[in-house]
Amino acid sequence: MAYVTYEKRGHVAIITLNRPERMNALGRALGAELREAEAEFVADDDVWIGIYTGAGDRAFCAGRDLKEAAEEEADDSASPVPAASPPISRFERVGADHGKPTIAAINGAAYGGGLEKALTCDIRICSENARMALAEVKVGLCPPGGSFNLPRLVGLSNAMWLLLSGEPVDAAEALRMGLVTRVTTLPDLMPAAIEMAETIAANAPLAVRATRKLAHIGLEVPLDYGRRMGAMLIESVWSSEDAVEGARAFAEKRAPEWQSR
């Protein structure tokens, strides 16, 4: 793949948007390769957690490739056949859940769709030079994913300012409002992300995925209903082979050997 790289380090996958000369903007080719890399991430049972980042030191992802979009619109306007309206279904797929935990290592600008990709990750960290914005309203659009995700993460007032103004926030402000978990220097960003991913990957993958799912259920439904919905999932983890192995490894003072069952 020319615009996205996919790397495995043990149980950790690193997906890198690799078009730094365009600030890793989401053009058609990069978007197609990103979906290909994500499909590989989901299908590989030996990969338990993923890290998203961008190539270079300027941007995680600048969002939609507006230069490419303008060129395509110019071509469409020159065509005698009107371009079809985009189907609404393409917005329904924004932020599809891959079922595995993910970390966004935000190295520089994360604008529009770039920040929306980071918002779909379970954990976000950033470098000191990071700036983040959902600036769609400045170009006549609305954030198809961030409009739903951001208020859940940073509260309604913080989210409304970012969504309605389109103005960026720096790393310090992102940390203050809970948009990111940690701020590092740029050279320390990927080592920190990998260390965090390896810490999570050392835990039982069945338990990690179940705990992640339970947390999302808890956000989306009333507490009592969520507990009832999650009861069977909790029981499946507590009665798993990995639960037995975890207790045995603790008693024997050794590292557990997880089987994901």
C-alpha cells in the first residue's frame, strides 16, 4: 500500500497514514488503503490492539482532502451528466467499531475527518505540537461522526464550542477537557503509544474486549439495563479458560499464557 502502512509488533498493529506531503489527508486512495489495513487488523486474531498515527511531524491527518475534492467537483461540473448525490449510507459507516481496542497517537494536526478517526479510538494521546479541530462548518459541512462522539467524551459545552465554531484547540487545552489522555514530546509519542498498547496487550484479550464492550454499553443505555445486558458477557469471561489460567499464573508467579477462550 502506497498511502497507508501496516506494521505488527507482537500483538500490536500500527496503522500509519503515509502521505505527509498532503498532511495525510483523506483522499480516495488513502481512504481505500485505510479500509484495507483495518480489514487486516480485524481479521488477524493474533493482533489484539491497534495504534493509529500519521507519517511526518506536521499532521496526524488533516481530514478530507479538499484539494482532491475540489478537483473532482470541477471535473463533475464539466461533465454533461450530473453527478449522483452521495448515498446517505456512506455516513452510516463512519466510525465502524472493529471490536478491538485502539489508540490514536496524534502527531500534529488532526482536523475534520482526521480528528473524527481519532475520536473513534478508545484512547488518544498527542504530541505537544498537536492541534485539533472539527472545522467542517467552515466549509459548509457538518461532522458526520464527531457530532455524536465528541459530546460523550468532553461534555456538551466543550463539544458545542468545537463543533459550532470550528476553531482548533492545542495539546494543553485538549488535555484539560479530556480529549486526550496524555501529552508527550513528538519524539516520545510513538514510544509512549507502543508502551501503552503493550501494557493492554499483556492482559487477557477476551477480558479486555469484553470490558471495552461493557464500558460502551454503559455509556449508551440506563445503568440497570446495561447490567442486565452485560450479565451473560461477564459470565462468559469469568467462566473462560483464560480466567482459570490467570488465577493459576498468579498463584505460580509466572506470566499467563492467554488462549482467548
